[in-house]
Amino acid sequence: MGTADYLAKYFYCSAIFEEEVAKSYQKISEKVSDKEVAYLLEYIAKDSFKHAAAFKALTTNLANQIECGECGKIMGEALVKAVEEARRYAAREDAVTLSELRSIIIQFENYEGYASEEYLTVLYVEVVKLLANEYYADLKNYKTLLEWVIEDEKRHTQILTFIKSRIAEQTKDT
């Protein structure tokens, strides 16, 4: 598989990951009673949907047809497990208590950490390889888009840390 094909599949799998994580953030934001926390989770959800769209856009310029089944091989079992967990959260119908939210936030932090590390690796290794060896196109815009996604992922981690501190404040009084 050439670098362009690998990169296209990677972006496609990243789009799936971001979309599933966004759905879980959105669902949890609808199920938590604290409105401030709900709005912050919704903010992250909207960013994650935006990231999914960005990755789909990157994919369209690199390949015509991509199969979903290869995502586990390309991005590892951690991605497969994260997507399954995100889908479980997105299917949730009952309310989320603050104590439950604490453990959910820890899982969300794992998503954000995974995403930041993986996207950073692709940014500095695969995109540079692609530019230098095979694609012969100006990928500056791709690089910029990925840098924005990475910056968002870092902000998401900061927001989740803030939410955890809000939960700690609220639960210490009860």
C-alpha cells in the first residue's frame, strides 16, 4: 500500500473515530443535569463533528474508495475499543449522575489523548513522507488543518479537566 493510500485510509478511520466520539459527547451532554457541564460537552461534540468532516474532506483528495474494515489494522485495537465504548455512551438513554460523569470524563480524556497523539504522529511522519516521496502536491493546507485539529484536541483535554474540577466541587458538598 502506497503512502497516499495509507494516509487516505488513516484519515477515513479518523473521521469514523471523531464522529463516534462526537455522538457520545452529544448524548452525554443531553443526559447530564448540570447545564454548564452539558454546554461544555456539547462544545467538544461540535468540534469533534467538525474534525470528522475535515478528515472526510482530506480523504476525498487522496482516494476514491475506502473500506471501513481495515481501521483496526491501520489505527490499532485501541481505536476499535474506543469506538465501541463511544457507541455505548451514544446509545445511553438514562440520566447521567455527576458521580457517573466523573468516570465517563476519564474515558473521554483517553479519547482526546489518543486522538492528539495519533494525529500528531501522522502530521509529522506520514504527511511529510507523502509530500516528499509520492504525492508531489502542496500539502500545506493539509498540515494546517491537522494542526488545528490537534489544537482543538488539547483544548478538549483542558475543558475535561475543568469539568472534572466542577464535578469534584459539586460532589464534595453532598
